[in-house]
Amino acid sequence: GTGKMATKGAAMKSSGRVGARLGGSAKAVGQSARRSLGRSRVVVALSSKNASEGKSDLSAARSEAEALGLGQSRRELLAQVGCGAAALSSALALGPGAAFAEDAGGDDDLLPVSALPKGAKASQLQEVNQLVKDAVRKCVTEDYTKLLQLAFIDAIAYDKTGGGGGGANGSVRNEGELKALGVTGLDQAVAQVTKAKEEAEKTAPFPLALSWADTLYLAAYYKTQRHFIDSVFERAKDTTSANIILQGYSNDFPVPPIGRVDASASDSTATLSLKATDLVQRGLDNGLLAGQMAALAVCFPNGQTLDQNEAEISELGGKFAFYVKSYQKSRTELTQTNYQIDLGTALFKLSTLGATITPDRYYRPVPKPSKQIKKYVK
């Protein structure tokens, strides 16, 4: 009996070491599960906390809602739970110390990236996304429309019909590209994306070299997501109602993939016109749909208001007039469901134009499976 207890105790201790070395994966599993399965209790607690502290300013509640994932879709939350669970399973299979390559004695002790389980890869990408999200929250104060405009200019430079040059490669950070288009007012947004990139790299508990392009598209995504969260708080009758709405009626908003390589020079913009109808045609030529281009009117960097851009797009008639009218109606609704879903889908598609996306750049080797845990397995 004593021997069995000792073996069981050693196994529990070893499993504890594995959990402690997951780089936060086990913690992420619990957090994601609580978000997706127990968020109603969190909503009540959050609302009670804000009420007891007498917060007339809803900014704290909005930040907490974003941190808790209340603005995320069920699909995204379930993906996070699955990601964390897969990573936990992979790490248990790999043995103690699976999360930190620096714990290994040398290259011979490391499991190469090519041999990483899918769960471990997904977990490592999720870690990068979270680092960028935290950095954007800290460093990027420009309005979400500024980030969307930067992302739009960067991607729409892709010229599919003219040979496929340019695209979502971060070239917009080069002063010459914006200057050639005559676009002003985005310098601060460029500087803040750069600062967010540096912040994420500095705070990462592992070596991280982000591409500027990946940082840009994630910044545009997270700022836009935060905008929709804020809009619910502004329109709901109180904080409790806002959190319940975010919990029960979140819309699909796919996260842009990461793994882009930055361009070293500005993309050619010689054939790019900033007239609203010309931008729509450019998007169609590059494979976007009518509804997606109508949703992206908020990104058009031509100095016009959204209403002005939509008026010009409506003149194209047919599907364009239908989508503009649909989005205008949707934006008057509390959850802006149609508009939010289509804008999110359009941003995701935009972020892939002309891009070669290789997430392998963010994978890192981990220690090979330990033999110690095997003696505790029947």
C-alpha cells in the first residue's frame, strides 16, 4: 500500500511539473472553459463589482469584458478551449519541461519544430496572438478606423490582374507608400503599431521576432473588436445588460492568420486610385465579394466619410445598393450583427491578399519526451 501511494504521489508530482511548464497552456484551458461555460456567473459578478464601486465610467467594465472574451464568438471561444486542451495533451505526451526549450541541455535534447504535435503548434500561435493583443491594448490609442485604413492600403496594393505584386506584407509602414498615394494622418498609427510590435517582443517569455505586417492586421482586428464591444456598452441600458448581450449574442469575427514576411520596400501604387468606386473594383479584381467591399467602405483612405463612400458605392446599383442599405440598417441595431460579421469576414480576406503566410516562423522547439513519466504509465 505504501509503495502504491508513493508511486501515485510521484506521478502526481511529475504531472504537476508538466502542468507548471506548459507556458500557461493549462491555465488557458481553465480560463477558456470558464469563459465559454460559466460566463453568466462572471457577468453577474462583473456587474456587481462595477455597481459597488460606483463606476459611472464604463471603460473598466469594457476592458474586463474584452479580457474575459465576452466579445468573442462561440466558435472563437471553443477554439481556444480546444487549443489549450490539445496543448495540454501534447505536453503531457512530451513529458516534463515540454514548454521551455531552454530547459534542455542542447540541440540533441530538443524536439524539432517539424515534429511538434498540432496541439503544441496551435498553442504557440495562440500565445503570440495574446502577446500582440496585450501590446495593442497598451500601445495603440488611435481609432480603429485608422488601423483599418492602414491595413486596407497595405493589402489593396495587391494587383492580381497586373501580375500579383504587393499585398498584405507590411509595406505601408514605409513612408514612401503613403506619400505616393497622398494619404495623410496615419503616421501616428504606423508608430503605434511599431511600438506594439516592440512591446510584444519585449514581454514574450521566449525569443520572438514578429513581422510588422502580422502586428498590423492583429492590431486592426483587436481595435475593431473593441469598437464593437464599446458600441454595445454605449447602447445597452446598463452594464449588466451589455455583458449579457455580449455573452449571448457575440458574432463571428475570425482572427487574421499570422506568419507574414515583411516587404523591404514600398509596394507600387501607380495603378491604385482612391476613388470609392475604383477601390471597389480593385477589391473585386483581387477576389473580394460585393458585400465585403461594401463593408470595407469604412476603411477607404480617401478623406471621405463613411456616408459619402457608401453613397458612391450605392450608385453602382444591384448588390452594392442592397448591401449598403443592409449595413446602414444593421449599424442602427444593438448588436450590428450583419455588419459586424461581414466586416470581420472582409478584414480576414483582406489580410490574406498577396500574402505568403508561413506560421512556422512562430513555432519553437521543445524538449524531447522525458523518460521519467513513462514509469508512471501502465
